[in-house]
Amino acid sequence: MAKIEIKSPIPGTFYRKPSPDSPHFKEDGEDVADGDVIGLVEVMKTFHEVPAGVSGKSIKFLIEDSEPIMAGQVIAEVEA
């Protein structure tokens, strides 16, 4: 199986859940579908959804919740 990287489309702060009291969009080890939202990137109080963009198994996040990220930085890997 190949590992496919999911990268941040923009710089900002990455969030793994829609609000502080909500569960993560996806947990490590879960399967993902192409249209699944895996997180949010916040830029200047505006939140942008990050879709998986790929279907696969066993997502592994490389970025923690609330971490700053750069455009093109790898957020997670998926086995496809």
C-alpha cells in the first residue's frame, strides 16, 4: 500500500475538531473518504475546511490540534 499525504492548502492554525467541546473530525487509524473533512485551518478568524481529498485506510495525523502550519505542510498520511 502507498502512503498518500494530505497537505494544508493555506497557512494558519490547524484544528482537528469543529469546536473545543466537539470530538475530532477523524481519529488516528480511522478510514477516510474523498469528501471527508479532516480538520480546519483558521486564518484571521476565518475557518477553512480541509477535505481528505483521497479515500483510504488508517489516517495518521502528523500535526496536533491548534498547531500553526504552513501552506503545503503535511497534515496527515493515509494508506491507499
